[in-house]
Amino acid sequence: MNRYIKIVLAAFASLFCLFYSIQNMANLGPAEWFVGAMTAMEGHESYTNTFAFAITSPVLVKTMLWIIILLELAAGLLAGKGAIDLFGSRNGSSDEFNGAKTYALAGTGLAVVIWFGIFGAFGGAFFQIWQIEAGVNALRDASFFALQHGVVWLIIRADD
């Protein structure tokens, strides 16, 4: 039963990341606005001084957005490959099943990097997005997403 739970969690992690990637591609204009608004660092009234720098270049904003989209896509594909690998080894030995976790762990780990690293460290700490309404909502959600994927990573990582 635990093996099937790990397979399903890897599959859901894959879908989660793929859905976010596809939603961002389907909404490129609003997504670009959001990244641009967050990196412009405007409307910061709580911490008006910063060591950081704003990014307003449309080329850099588009580049950052596409990095996020492609990382979400990569995380989804890796977790999906991991779910397939886990499913293929579901009747194997513990060593075989544990050995099949590589891509599932890579996908869920990359998801943590995206939502904790990019949104948390860069968005939250560097660009201080928590100071504006759209940013605080995104940061809160990103924190939750990072936690979810981290827990899934730990569950999948647990030895069979």
C-alpha cells in the first residue's frame, strides 16, 4: 500500500507542476505583469530601504518568467517520469523500488527549489514581495506549495 501512495503522490506532484506551467503559458500577459510588478519593487512602504535592486527591463522580466515556467515544466516531467518508474518497480524488491525513486525525488525537489528558492528567497527576501497585496498572496501560496512538495519528497524518500 505504501508503494502505491508514493506512486500517486509522485503523479500528483507531476500534475501540480505541469498545471502551473501550462496555466502560466496560457496567461503569459498576466504572468509577465506579475513578475514585472514584483521585481519592480514599487509600493514598498514597510521596508523602504533595501540592499537589493529592482528589475524593470522587459527582456529580463520575460526571461525570469520563462525560467519559472520551464522549471515548473521540468519538475512536472521529472516527477511524472518518477511516477512511471515507481509504478514499473512496484512489484520488485525494496532495493529496486528504492532505486526507482530518482526522478520522483528530482521532480519534487525541484518543486521545492522553485517555490521556496525562487519565490521565497528571491521573491520574498530579495524583492520583498510581501510588502504589496499581490506579492503577499503569492508568497503565502508559494510557501505552502514548497511545504507540500517537501513533505511529498520526504514520503517518497522514506525507505521501502
